[in-house]
Amino acid sequence: MTAQQMEVRRHRSYGGVVRNGKFERAKVERIEDFSDADKQAILADIAHDRQQRLLEVTEKVRRQQSAKKLEDARLAKLMEDKENEIEAHTGTQEAAGYRDD
């Protein structure tokens, strides 16, 4: 068995330890029961998770803004095309002698 396989087989975290492929939960009841190193690891995980969520939310907002910008441009083009169509139709009626009096 290689050193890396041993590392995987005996993986330890503040939540427990993996021994021979099975997870054994840490035998702590309260946060105060954790060692200082485990408490620091917990805080580091919380900070990392918050940072990841912030990045995900920021990316989601960026995508939504981009999609809204594209939709606004599509609608503006649609309105412009419709106005041009109306103007063309109105011009055709005027040339044919129709009036709106």
C-alpha cells in the first residue's frame, strides 16, 4: 500500500475519521469539545463556504444582467423594426392618396 493510499484510508477531519473506507463520526457533543486546531479548521471552512457562495451569487447576478441586456436589445430591435414597418406602411398609404382626416 502506498503512502497516498494510507492517507486516503486514514483521512481525518474535525467531523470524524475515515478508517478502512468507513467514516467514524467524531465523538464530540459541543463546539467547546473540539481542539483549538479543529475550531480553526471549522472557521476556515465556514469562511471558504461564504466566499464560494459570494462568488456564485456574483456570477449569477452578472449572468442575469447580461441576459437582461440581451433581452432589452432584442426588444429595442423589435420595436425599431415595428416602427419602420409602420412608417413604410404609412408612406405607402400617403403615396396612394389615403388620408387620415
